[in-house]
Amino acid sequence: MKAERYSPAWLVAFCCACLIGGLLLAQTSPKSTFKIESETKSEGPDSETTMSDFIVSTSDRNRRELLHKHPDTTAAEYYISPDEKWIYEEARYGTSHDRRSAVRA
């Protein structure tokens, strides 16, 4: 199956709309057994908005596990292995502060 390619402008507009609107973002695993969902949350008017990324079972939406909590200014990307045993995370906190980790799914 070939991945669709979208223009960078469309992707930037979509991401901005999601961050502003607090929309729920999701990425489905290759075998569709789980999703990685992101939620935005603001604790108060003067506090920083955070993103919480969860692993959510597609068969039971009540089964959720926190994967990563980070400021909404952090870009976090996840890559799920084809056998769904590993999740590779890449988070960028700035120009020289990156975090890369592999998590067993």
C-alpha cells in the first residue's frame, strides 16, 4: 500500500487547526490493533498547554496507556514497526534538543 503525499502547506494548516482547536489526533498501527492518540490540555489561563500521547486499543477504547506527555511546542513523531512490537519516538524540543527512544508496544 502506498502512502499518500500531502503538500507541506496543507499539513501545516491541519496541524495548526488541531493545536488551536484541541482536536484529537490519531495514528493507527499497521495491523490496526491499536492507535496512538494525542490530546491537548491547558491547566489554566496562565499555564502551558500540554500534549499527552496515548496507546489506545482499537478493540477496547477504555484500554489506554500514556506514551509521552510534552509541551504542545514539542514536535513528537511515532513510527510503529510492521510487527507492532516496537514504537520509535522522535521528539524535538528545539534546534539542538532532541529525544529519540524505542518503546516496546
